[in-house]
Amino acid sequence: MFGRRGADAKVCGAAIPGWALVALVFMPFAAGYFLSYLFRTINGVVSERLASELGLNAADLGLITAVYFLVLAAAQIPVGVMLDRYGPRRVQSALLLVAALGAAAFARSTGPLSLLMSRAVIGLGVAAALTAGLKAIVLWFPRERVALVNGYMVMLGALGAVAATLPAEAVLARTGWRDLFDILAVTTAGTAILIFFLVPERGVEGPSATAAGGLRDILTDRRFWKIAPLSGACIGSAWSMQGLWAPAWLKDVEGMTRTEVVTALCATAIALSLGAWLLGMIASWTRRKGIKPETLLAFVAVLFILAQLTLVFRLPIPSIGPWLMIAIVGSATVLSFAIISDYFPKEMAGRANGVLNVVHFGWGFFAQYGTGLLVAQWSQQNGHYPVVAYQVAFGVNVALQAAAFVWFTIPSGSRKPELSDDPQSFVVEEDLRESASAFELPVLTEDPATHGRW
């Protein structure tokens, strides 16, 4: 699946065959990401029961669901630093135990405040679910295969969104939402134990930057601030829509029954999973053709904006089509993190992915909660919010995405050279490029075979 070059590795001098590396490293982290995706989207299925049992309105549901993104955003940089310092195995296993406690507390919540706090704890517990897996991929797989393996990671993780539809509905019908979260708590704790005892350790070779220095390099990189707003606006919005507002739209605007809504959500979740695989494959193929993943991300952003405009203007096509496209955009992290892996050395991968996830999850929070606030400005009619409420809320989000796209397309000034795996050689090589440009001389770089400087 990943290719021999991408899978074979060594631990303590002993070779690990490709199949064992996939089983010992890739699959455990994919399981953790699966659970995080399930937690992210599960409120779309249980929200109707929460609202009826605890008397919640659209703004309440938006805040309770979106606090997950807020906590994730706040935790990303500390989590990134911990991943670079302690490794993905220990960080991921410890945090998943926190998520298990949050799920158990959610099952015992009796009002909006307890639901909010429990969901925040869940958000903290899955804060490393994606970045830990990405860090492990960067450590174990060659750079040219990162986008492809990221695609498999997001594809399998996104199956958690599938599990949060028809399978979750089947459990709800038999037990109720409280028992469902108890089951999730036990499963999450078991996954944490599995990761801790199964995944081998592997350190990062070469010098590692300090936390402050590494963050400074990331936050002052022009390329990062060109890509981050567009990535956050599209991916964060797609997450917020699929996680809560897709079922609300399908019920209130399209007039679907609950069975039809859950079936449609299952279809979009499958599209999300397959989209991750597809984008990973396309990114790997286009890279070999010399097409940068930045170009592919921009193309996906255009399709995302067009899909939302189709909903806002109520164009005469089946709405499931635009919703499938919106779901696929939620898997575009495959592209974003592949881009980031090109910008920074692997010892900074945890922090770089963490900073980008701050943008993703931060946007997801404001999009999800902001949509709820805007929709709640209209009164319900026969238990449904009017079409215009969703049109206004979605339209505001589209306008922000369009602004981020314009910013991305504006040519920047002098481009900062890519960081090499040797932070010291980066400074020297940058000075050499400037001097060689002035005198029209070729640039000589370090020869790794002779360990000579030039």
C-alpha cells in the first residue's frame, strides 16, 4: 500500500518490514484519529435528542459542539511542542485517556454547562489525534511519500465520520445517547493503552530547534501565512458544516426525514474518507509531474466555494451533490500538511502542524458557533429554522473564504527559501544564494557524501 521504500525502517538497528511498520505505527495512530473524527461529528446525530431532552436552541448546540474546536485550537501549539520533545506515542496515549474521561462525563451531563465542559475535555483529549499521526509519518516515511501516507491516515480516520451516522443511529435506537458515549469512553481508553504498549519509539535525527526558535521560524514564514488563511477557511468551515449544520440544513431546508438525513450524512462521510485517499493519490501524482500541492489546494478551494454558493442560491440541482463536495474538502488536510512538511524540517514537524491546526480548529470554532448565532436570529416555524437564516449564515462564511482565496493568489515579495534539515546550513545557503545572484555565480552546497561544506 505504501511501497517498500516508504515502509521499511529500523529500530535499534533491527529492520522492521513494511507490513509490521504499518501494523505497529500507522494503524494505531489511524485508530486514534478515527475516534477524534467520530467525536467531531457525533453531535450531528445526537443533537436532536440533546435539544429535545435538555431544551437547547441552535445557539446552544452551536456553542456546545464548537467548543471542541476552540479547545483543539488552544492546545495545538503546546501539543506540537510535546510531540517534538516526547514523541507521538507517549503524547497520544496520555491524551486519549483524557478524551475517555470527557466522554464518560458527557454521558452523565444534565444541562448545557456540563455538556459544554465535557465536550471541552473531549476536545483536549483528541488534540493530538491528527498531529501525532502526522508526526509519526514524518518520522518513519520519506518526504516524497508523506502526502500519500497522510491521505491514507485521513481516509481511515474519516471513517469515524461514517461511524457517527448509521452505526451511531443504530446504537442510539437501542440504548440512547448516554450509553453511546459510555461505549466511546471505553473504546477510547482501550486505544490509548494499545498505542502506549504497541507503538515503538523513534527519535529525530539531527539537531532540533528550541521550542521558541522553532515557533519563531514558523510564525515569521511568509509562505505559511499565505497558505494558512485559505486552508483554515476551507477546511475549518467544511468540518463545522458537516459536524452540525449539514443535518440541520437537510432537515429544515430540504425537509428530509431523520432516516433520510442520517443516510445522507453517511454518504457525505464516505465521500470524506474517499476524498482523503483521492487527494493523497492526486497530490503524489502531481508532485511527480512538477505540480505543487499549493495549486491543488487552490483548485479545491474554488470547488468548495462554488458548492456552497449552489446551496445559498438554491440552484435547481440535488443538494446532496454540493454536500458531498463540502465533505471532501474536509479531507484537504492531506494537502495542507504535505505543503507544511515541505516548508520545515522534520524535527519541527509537530510544531508546524500544530500551528496550522490552530488556524483550522480556530476557524472551525468561529464558523460553527457563528453559524448558530446567525441562524438563531430567526424564529423557528413548526420546529424548523427558515431557509433565509441558513442562506445568510452560509453566505457570510463564503465571503470570508473568498477573501482568504484572494489573499492567497496575491503574489508575495521575495520568497523565503525552504528550510533544510540542518538549521545552520539554512543561514549559510541563504547568504550564498544572495551573493551568487549578485555575481551570477553558481551556488555550491554541502556534499553529504564527503561531509565537506562546499
